[in-house]
Amino acid sequence: MSDFGITSDGFKIRAFTDILEDKAARARDVFGGDIDLRSTSTLRKILDVTSAEDQELWKLAESQFYANFMSTASGESLDLLGEDIGVIRRFLQATGKVTLTLSGEAPGRIYNFPIGTLLDTDAPVVRFRTLALLSLSTTQKVQTVDLQAVLRGPDGNVAKKAIKRLNGNYAAQNLNLGGALIAAENADVTTGGDVLEDDESYRALLLGRPRTLWTLEAVRAAVKQIDGVRDCRLFDPAGGVDVSLSKFNLFAFNTRKFGVQRSLGSPYFFDVLVATEPGYLWETSGAVTGLHDTVDQAIREVRPISIFPNIRPANNVFIGVRADIVLKSGHDAPAVAASLRDKLERRVNALGLGNAVLHSEVVHDFMDVAGVIDVQQLHLRRCPSRLATVTFGTTPIFQSEMIEAATGENIELKADEIAVFDVGSPFTDLRIGDR
């Protein structure tokens, strides 16, 4: 096999010097061995130019070769590969800023707006969600916060002052405003909704797409592509090998089955556990379509007929931390505290379903913040999971208060639990002191 072109190690470009030497040899064959091929000769200049052009052709051939594979293609070539399997490049979600103004408030009361607070434009409604915790009170009636369109696409690029109000259904169910009024306004346009996702994000989407239908992998991929879904798990109680059967170790492969036989003629259900991002409602409320209905619609085409999903939300477990932070003299304590909380938010909110919060990783993240000399007496905390205040079955005790782990211990989560961190959570207590 040649050492250039298509080889066992991929495509190898022919070097410029090899191309030039080959052309020089051919010139000697044609014009004689005494032809002047020094760098200053006219013929040598012609050979240099043509060799450079030939190498450009080799580069194009290399690009064409790697454009055939999802792991190496880029740009339009990657788009064509995506079209072959029916997955087109997606738009991003538009982003911008919105200013909320409080009026008619109760004296001394603080109005908190969590991450994911929904805001609307006039009809046709374009819906946005906030990306940070926001608090309004008599002493601070106006605040500006980042926001993001709930849905992808150019429709999320709205004009100045297009965002007018809180979503009524969301406010009624999640905010206790009483007689207070909240006015919303975006001072600038929202942008980014008309921008397509980058090659790496699109490539990950294509590589993660199952090539089969009516499988758990296909259902999982369809669910995870939905905006607002952070993670999902599927449970098929009667599928696969049932290792609990006494006959599992008898090795009578030709006569015995390794799973529970399904009853023909009766419906069969599998569980879809979905963890959501802040700002996405689970149940449909008014004009706001809930993720439950969105997930149900998305998996209709990839689940077998008469096999139905039991779609349920994941159990959110809010995480906090208590620690003593030793700070180098000269550093701003509030700024360091904000950086520590940001680090913890990134760590915890990147975890998937059932993934534990590790003490060592939190310590590493804190030590990575500029100005931090030492982290002492770090205790991870978990609040009662939203669905575990009353539990039955294998849970040994009722959880009604915050649980604090000992120094060095991790926060272990069950398969249906997912860790969530809120920057403004009261469960986080960071005591910062200078050395």
C-alpha cells in the first residue's frame, strides 16, 4: 500500500518536497540531466508553482475523504450526513436581558423570582425564562436579569420592549405576589435565535442518535433532544435478562428463557424518568405546553405499538454546602464567595440522574478559585427531595429536614433523584476569613 493517499491510518497528504522532487525528476528525463533546476532558474520557479497547486489538490482530497465520516466531517459536509439520518442542524435559543419593576408591594416583603421564571410577549406569544435568581423589594424595585427563549429558532429574536409581562399561569402556580404588580421590559433586542449550533454540538447529536427504532436507546435519544430536558432514564421491567430467576445459572440455553414472558393481548408499560431544567413546566397549563405532553408526543414514533410510556418527573434534591474558607489577604471576600457558588452550581447542575455529589470534587473546585488558600470543615448538605417528604417502601426514615453529611462524605442519590443547586439557596453557608 502507498504511504500517501488512503492508507490504513487514514488519509496522508503527499509532502510538497516529494511532489517537487518528482517533477524535477521528470524534467531531467525530458530536458536532460544537465538542466538548470537551481532555485533561481525559470524552470524551477514553474515547478515550485505547479507543485504548490498540486499540494492544494491533495488537501482538497483529504477534506473530501474525511467529509464522509461524522466524527471528522464539518460544515456543509456534516449537514449532509445529518440529512441522511433525518437530523438537521438546530437553531440556538435567543438570549438577552429583561428588566423587572415592582410596584404595589407589601411593606418589608421580599419577592423572590427563581431561575426559570417565565415571561411573555404580546400575541403571537414568544416565551422566555430567566437564567438567574432575582429578588425585588421596597429598597430595590428594579433589577435586570439574563433570559433565554424557551424554544429554539428565529422567533426568539424579538424587538425592543417586546417582552411585557410574567406568564400568568406560571405566576399563579409558582409565585405568591399578592397585590404586587411586576412590569417587564427588554431594553434591547434578543439575539442568537437565527444562529445554527456549532459543529461540535451537532456532531454529538448525530453520534448519539441510535440507528434502531423501538428500543430504549431510541426513546432515550428522542427525549434528551427536547429543550428543557436535563437528563432521562428508562426502565423496562420485563425486558432483557432477569438474573433474579432461579434458572438463570442452569445454562439450559435451548430450553429455558432468561426473562419474564409478556402477556399477549394486554398493554405493557415502561417507565420514562425525566429531569427538567428550571423554567419548564411539567404539566400543561393554559397555553404553556408541559414537558410531560411534549415527551409523550416525541416518543410516539419510536416506541412499539401497544407498549406505552409511564412518564414521570425526576426527584429534585437541592444541594448545599457548609465550609470554612481561608482567603489570601487582599482578595475581596464577596467576590470569592460568588465564585465559589458559581463553581458549585456548575458542578452540581452538570450531574445526571443518580450521580453522587463527591466531596473531593467540591473541594477541588473551591481550591481552584483565585485567592483561596484552604478549605476546612466542608460538609455537603441535601434538603428533603421534593417527593420524599412522605415515602413508602425501602426508604428507612421520613425526610423532613436538611441532612448534613460528615466531612469527607459524599451525597449519594438514588436512580430517580438528580442534584440541583440554587445560587441563592439558604442551605449554603460559606464562612470566609483572611489569613
